[in-house]
Amino acid sequence: MTMQKQLCLFIMIILGTDLCAQDSLYIRVNQLGYLPEDVKTALAFSKRKTRERILLIEKVSGREVKEISPKPIPSAWGVFDHFYALDFTDITEEGAYYLKAKKSNHRSAEFQIGAKAYGHYQETLLAFMRQQRCGYNPTLDMVCHAKDGRSFYGPVPDSTYFDLSGGWHDAGDQLKYLITGSYATAHMLMAYELYPDRFGDTHNALGQPGSNGIPDILDEAKWGLDWILKLHPREDILFHQIADDRDHRGFKIPNKDNSDYGWGENEYRAAYIATGEPQGLGKYQSEATGLANLAGRSAAAMAIAARIWKEKLDDQAFSEKCRKAAISLYALGREKEGYQQGNSYGAPYRYNEETWADDMQWGAAELYRLTGEKTYLEQSTTYALQSANADSWTVRDTASHYQLYPYINMGHFALHQVADKDLKKTLEGYYRDGIEYTLKRANTNPYHIGIPFIWCSNNLLTSLITQVILYEKMTGDTQYEPFLTAQRDWLFGRNPWGTSMFTGIPAEGEYPKDVHTSVYVMLGLDVPGGLVDGPIYRSIHDKLLGLTLNDPDEFAHVQNDHVVYHDDVGDYSTNEPTMDGTAGAILMMAHFGMPASPPPAK
């Protein structure tokens, strides 16, 4: 927290009023910075009109590089009525900068302009993924949940033991979901295929320091692949969840789990087999109509892996294992079309996914690319036309939490790689319609942000960014670059709170510190690279159970009654880093980032 923010917070607590906000001019920038060719805009806002000019200052020399005349933006946000755009797109000279009001001396955070502004942060996100590992956790150097798990539902007797160790803890809690794990795995594999030069080799397969001849992103994806293979031990069984909200008994170290599923604390955990029917061992029942959402995107992950391990790593045995799993998983999805949701026990919250055609489209497209069998191409096309944008939040004003998951239809891009000319145009149109709809929303607010602020809004935002990136790759159309840049910049500080939404990024900037995770609360570990849930509508936030702030709100001077964000351990709705959110941002980071450094000479 800056000295200015500390003083404002002190005044607010003592006097009960926010005097600092009355005359302050707040300047928000992307703290990571801007590539030389970027559209470069910052935002200033205040409660009163201002004509004060803004100076762009080169940090090292103190040189005034540009004097900017703020351009009024005819829209408001929360308690602030006056917003101004600060454009310095014409500045391409590399260096460190900040913006400063000419008379009042209000300053922005520092930022970079240059080709290296985004560095190797894609690798930082992988560091957070390693911290989420279950089984052997390299960050903590411990083994946890080795007894996962004992089955419920499905074609075997309840409490049958299966080895389901591995995978990733979902967020600040220690549940494991195929819903999120399958997407995280497939997303990382697609990111590698699109940007293979962006990922280095500084860790081994266990996530420990030291190269092993395999890019770290593939080591991390394989951690997910190995777990998915365990979840599908035979053709008629697919596990979809390990543990449930009985896990939520306060913060805890993973290898000292105090949750009890009937076998005592830190023992076996419940493992749910997907049946395509409602489930729930406690008060609440999930909804379900099938299991194709899980089977389809798990098949996509396995098919992509089969290609990579064969063509890039020359590992024929693992490639064949993934190929067989992809075919089997996809067949299971065909047999039981529909969706399987997450399960809850004593609380009403669950992952309530209600889409599946998009996942089967993705799985079929990747299987066609792997096998060349035309049946897969035909089926992927059918699913694509069925899914279209019906499964997408991008053409809706709102949606429930995880209702339309994943937050981007990766199947449209995968199918586009093998589609004929007419189908390519149709798929491009689906992406473009979503971009245009969100662009209309963006034009109604000063931040030019196109998402609805439902729970996990940052996941929506990184997915929208990814959709624009993939649309550009499909079409060569770059007309949405300014929109893309505005979405990206929000994530790194061009937002009301002036904070990055990734832990530890940038290291000297404003970023989430008091995050809702056990390793922070109990061990004091600040693990960089985790994407927090993000801002949420106040109307949703205030209705959530068990949510309370542990400390005075450091953002009270800019908070509003519309959309809220807290950097506070107690706010699990806005400040909890998520595994799938972080994995889903890796493609975006790789797109803007630099190639990996070459490995050291041996």
C-alpha cells in the first residue's frame, strides 16, 4: 500500500469521511507497460472537472517526453463523474515512464514501453500452477492427498478405492475438478502449439529446479494429462471430482487436511464418478443431463497431447496412450451427450456448467487432426453449428457462475484449422459476433471493458482477450486491436483500483497481496503468477455467504456500489487465485511475451 493510500485510509477511519477522494485526480495505467506498436492510453478520473494537463515523464532522466491534454470521456463509473483519456500512442522510445499531473503532481504507477515489457511472465504463471499441484507439491516440497480417493456413484460399489492422486488444487481450497482440470490442461497444450518458442526448460517433471529437455509448459500439462488418465481407468468410468465442500474447514496446509469424508481427517476423500445424472451426498443435488462436457474437452486435451508427444518429443508410447484415451473419452461423450456439474455437500455453491456441444466440437476437431478420420470432422461440424454462440457468454448480458464454461469456445479455432472455406467463414463469424457484442458493452463505460462482472470476471476477461487473439490468427483482421489492448490493460492496473489482477506481477507494482489462500495465510508465501477471481457486481457480492473483510478496505477511496474488488483474505469472491483462471491466461501472456531464454550451455 502506498503512503498516499495509507494516509487516505487513516483519514477515512478517523473522520468517517473520504476527504482524499474529493479533490484527487487518479491516473491509471497498465503497470506492466506497452509494446512499442500498442495503442497506449491511460485513464484519469476525479469527482470534479479538471483541465490540468498531464506530463509523460521518462523515469531515469526526469525528462518531460510529452504533454498530454486530457480528453473527456462522456460516461461515468461509480462515484466518479469525470473521466479523461490520456493518449501517448506516438511514443515508442523504450524506457521506464510515469504520468504526472502538471500542477497537482498526482502521479501514476511506473510502467515500461518496449518490446520486452511482457518479458517471460508466461513462465511466472506456470510457477503458480506448480504451487497448485496435488500429490507432490514442489513449492512446498511435500506430498498431500496420497489416498485420493474412494468412489461414489457409477458401476462399482461405493467406497471402492482408485488411485486418483495428482492433478491440481482448484483454488485456495483443495478440491480437484475435471471440469477445470481438463480445460487447464488443454489450454496449456494449445498455448504451446501456438507459441512453442515462448516456453523454457528450467524445471523437471516434478516441478523442481533443473532442466529435463522438455518445455516446462509440457511438464505442467503432463501433470494434468496423467491425472486425467487416472480419472478414466476403464471405458465406462470417468471420475469428475475429488472431495467436496466438506473441505472448507478453514485454511490448512495440504498435507494436514482436517476434512473428514467418513474415514477420519487427512484420510481418503470422496471421488465422484460422472454418471450424467444429478448427484449429491449431502443436502444439495447437482443437475446433470450427460457427461459430454467433461469427456469432450478431456478428449481434446488427449488428442493434442498425442500429436505433441509424437511430433515434438518423439515419445511414441505416451502419444499412443493419449490417442487411445482421446478416442475412448470422446466415445463416452457420444454415448452420454449432455453436461455433468460439480457436486456440493453442505453449501449451495457448485460449478453449474450447462453446456457441452462446444466441448464435443473441440474433441472431435482435435481427433480429426490426429487421426484424419472424416467422421470426426463431420461430427465436429455438427456440434459447431449446434453450439454456435449459444454456449457463449459473449453474446449475453449475464450468466451464472460457470454456467457457460469454458469461457471461450476453443473448438471454433481448432475446427477452423481443417474446415472448408464456407465453414471457416461461419466459425469466424461466431467469434466476431461475440467480440462485437462485448465491444458494444465496452462503449458504455470509460474503461472500455466488455465483460459482465459476474463471479470470476477475470476469467471472462482473459478468455475475451484470447478470443480476439485467435480471431486475428483465423482472419488476419486486426481491427479490434485497440479493444484487445484495453481489456489487457485493465488486468494490469488500468482499472478503478489501480491494481494488477495477478499476484506478484509486476514485482514493484500494486498487485493482490492478501489473497484467499492457505499458503499465504499460514505460511506467508507470496506465490507470483496467480490470477484472482476479480471484480464482481456489488449485487452478487453482498449476497454471498461467509464473506467478510479482515482489514479496513484500502480501496475505499475509489470503491463504488456497482462493481467491487477487495485485496483482502476474507473476500473469497474477488481475491482468490484460481488454477483454471491462471492456466487460461497463459496463451494471452505468451502472445505478448518474449521468446524463452536459451538453456545454459552444458
